[in-house]
Amino acid sequence: MQILDEIIDKYDDMMRCYALSITKDESLADDIVQDCYLKIINNALLIKQLKSSQVRSWLFKVIKNILIDKKRKEKLLNIVSDVQEKSNFNPELEVYVEQLLDKLDEEEREIVHCRYWLGMNSKEVAKELEVPASTVRWKLTKILKKLRMYAGERKWNTDY
């Protein structure tokens, strides 16, 4: 693909240096750059419309976001692992909660994920989503009401 080749020729060293500077791990940095290549392929039309300086900024943002996503996933896997180690782990409850969360839109799931799975406070979630903390708290209140409503539609099993 032409756009990918152009970006690799022009920005590969910069991308690798930046990824290494924020990860301090050469293997992880290489993984992030590879994931960035996939993003480039998937967003080729967008990239063609950007100026050179905008492409560079876009690449920095994508690399940072990929690292954040990888760290979130790693943290979530650790949390799931810890929960599974507990003797009172209930896979049926986990499936039920996942079904409830599937009814939420992407932003709502992101807020719930950050707040309850990652343990972030409203200021941290707000910074991540680039919205005011008061907006996060307001949305979280609405989301919890919505989840309670969804849970009320289904018979609640007292074994949970």
C-alpha cells in the first residue's frame, strides 16, 4: 500500500523512538509500531487528506492511544485473574453483567470500564475522555440508572 510505504519511509525511525521513549520496553515498542501500521492501513483515506505536520501529530496520538489500550487490557486481565482466584467467583454473574453492559453504547461502557474495572476516579476518567469531571459524574449517574432498569427487566437471581 502506497501510503503505508510513504509513512514508513518518512516516519518509521521517529515512531520507533517515540514508542520506545514512552514504553521503555523495546519489544512493547515494536508491537505498538506494528499496531500503528494497521491503523495507518485502516485510515489511509484520512491520512491522505492530512498535511505532513498533521500526519506526524496523528501518529504520535495513535502510538500513545495504542499504549493506553494495551495497558488497560493488561490491567483488566490482571483484575479478571484476581477475581477468578477468589473462591466466590461466579461465572454466571460475570455473563449477566456482560449482557447488561452490552446494552450500553460505547462511551457508556468506556466510562463504566474506567471507573469500576480500572478503578479510576471521575477526574481521571474525565482526563481520559477529554470531558469535564462533572460530565463524567452526571453520565455515570445516568448509566447506573439505566443498568438498574435493565437489571429490573430480568428476574434477579438471589444466588448472585
